[in-house]
Amino acid sequence: MTRKNIKAKVWVAIAGAIALSLIILNGCVESKKLAEKSGAQLWAENCQRCHNTPSPASFSHLQWVTIGMHMQTRAQLTDKERDKIVAFLQQ
């Protein structure tokens, strides 16, 4: 292997490490943004985009849990997002 090839491989490795670091950092930022959102915000952003939402008083605590699990799949929510939304609706 020539010196030129070694330098090129080092630069590729450095660029890859930087790209991976940026991807990880972006994931941490997105995770933090999610952690900062309230159940009310998540409810407004996710549930109301597809249909009119009923009043939180429309269903019992147990019914909201069932609805949350059903809608989690349809809205592609994480468990944490679903739990925050259901907790908001159960207040």
C-alpha cells in the first residue's frame, strides 16, 4: 500500500466518524425534543391531523388506554408518545 492510499483511507475513516457522530447527535436532539413535548402537544400534532378528536371526557381511563394502543399503530407513535397522550387524555 502506498502512502497516498493510506492517507485516503484515513480521510475516509475520519469523514465516516464525523458523519456517524452527526447522526448520533441528531438522534439525541430529536429524542430531547420529544421528551420536552407534552401529551397535549403530541395529541394536537398526531391525532388531529387525521380526524376530529373527541373530548377527553368522552371515554373512561381504561378506554383511553385501549384507544391509545390502537391509534399508536395507525399514527406510528412510540410507546413514550402514546403514554404521554393517554396520560393527557386521562386527566
